Amino acid sequence: MAYFAGIAGWALPGFGHLLLRRWGRAAVYFGGIGALALAGVLLRGNIFSGGTGDPFDTLGYIADLGTGSFYFLAKNFAGSADVSRAAGDYGTRFFAAAGILNLVCAIEAFEIATGRKG
């Protein structure tokens, strides 16, 4: 159950907590991570792809992939990035922050399911 809660929490932000019946945390995590990811897309931030060979692009890809299903939605449906303006650069950072935050929340769901965190 612990691994399933962690993977579910990564796939859809807050879903791991929802499975563990932590309704409040699930709603806050989904809303917060969703708002950061949406702001990143609306500001036309860069959504990184893997396999470029550049270490910084790889780190950006890992951070973006941390948003789970939001990454795949943004990659397929978001318009082109505009990082020539400050808003696009902020959008890139917002989306990456959403990914890192979601990874932390998925780890927390795993820890709760294993009983190491209350």
C-alpha cells in the first residue's frame, strides 16, 4: 500500500493522501500544486523534455516530470514557451517548483503509509 500511495501521489497531486483518507491535505496539495503548474503554463514557461544531454535541461526535466499528470497535460496541450520575457522565465520556475513540491508530497504520502509519519 505504501508504494501505491507514493506512486499515486506522484501521478496526481494529492491522490496519495486521498487514498490514505487525509482529505484536507489532499485538497490543499492538489490546489497548491495545480495552481503553480497552471501559473507556469499560463505564463508560457518552458516545459523541459528529456534526452537533450545538457545537465541543466536534465534537472529541469526531472523537476517538471515531478508534477506527474500535469506534466503530460502541459507537454501536449500548452502552447509554445516564451522565455524571452520575464513572465516566461517565471513560468518555467513555477512549473518546476510545482514538480519538486509534488515529489515531496508523494514522499510524505509514502511515509504516512509506512507508519513513519503520523
